[in-house]
Amino acid sequence: MKLLAVETATEACSAALYIEGEITERFSLTSNEHTKLILPMIDNLMSEAGLRPQQLDALAFGCGPGSFTGVRIATGVIQGIAFGADLPVVPVSTLAAIAQNYFDSNDTKKQNTAFTAMDARMGEIFWGVYKRDELGYAMLIGKEAVTLAEDIEFPDLNGIGLGSGWGVYEHQLISRLAGKVDHFEVDARPRAQAVARLGARGFELGIAVGVELAMPVYLRDKVAKTEAERQQPS
């Protein structure tokens, strides 16, 4: 199988090419140069592999949650390629990619549960709990949500904390989880290599969609909601 993946939902900008189980990635940390970097990354990977988009089996992208602009960049790039090459697309959660990257980098299996938390601004976090399944893939437990750190929902499992939300809301999360997390990694980020792994798995499971259904996931009903609006009585 051949699959191209992109991830731009955070300050981490990356693209990856999955070919028969082997993954090659281009990765960079940047504050606002995703639009300048992502297409050259893709071109470099495809050229190095000697592939044209029409020779791919599918595409995958980090569909969010994350930065509104970042998520839109990945969506737009993948939609453009998918339209041009008539390819199916596998949307992959940014939170799942964070968990998958950790699982792939820590294969001792001593830690099989990831409590992922990304700073969502406006006093909230993007939250999801993922467990490593028997094949090593990140499997969602419950639902992803945008929530106050003190209101998170979680299973009765011990795990590791991952993501920027742990840096901003460390005390609230540690207090709420009450000993279920012995350490956390604030710098854990989503990467295209993890999106590629999950995308290839999703394609095998038949969950790829047509390009018209390859849409961003923001979790918030209103992305541009202001703090003043949030404080107004309903």
C-alpha cells in the first residue's frame, strides 16, 4: 500500500509517505510557515520515491482538533491532491496522532494508555483518552471533547499525560486524575508519520471517505467564539 499523509494542526508541520509498511517523513517546527513548508515537503517525498499522486492508494491528514488555520491548511492540501488524483482520504484525529506517536516511540508496552490534552485556548483543552490495542494502534476510549480541565471524563486506567494542555493545566489535570498519571510530556506533538500509520490502518478497515467528506474536526460548535460571548448567560 502507498499512502501520503500530512499534519499541520499545531506548530509541528510534517508530511509522510507510507510504502508497504515503511514510513519516510519530513518534519519541522514552525510558528506560521506551514503554507510555505508543506507542499515542498510533499514534493520532496514523492520525488524521492519516484511516485506521482495517481500511483498512491489513499491519502490521510490530521483533521483536528487544533489550530483553526493549521487544520484548514492540511484539509485544503489533501482535498486538492485527492480531487486531482481521484483518491480516497482517511481523516485522522490530531489527538490520536499524538498518542500513536508516543506508542510508536515507546514500544516496551509498559504504558498503554495516553491521556492526551491540547491547549484549546479560552480556558479549555481538547481532550481524548487512547489505549494501545493488541496491534499497537491508538484506540479511542470514550469520546474526544473540548472541555475545562477540571471536567474531563476518563476511564479507570493508569497512563501517561501527553500534549500542550498538560503544560497549561498541569495542576487541574493532576488533581482530577488523582494518581492515574505518574508523568506527562508537554512537548508531545502530532506527526505525519503517526497520521500515516493510522491512515493506513483506517484504509485497511474500510473507513476512507470521498474527498467531499474529508472535512476538519474542530470540536467547538463555534470556532471563533469570544471570551465575552462565553460569559453571557444562555
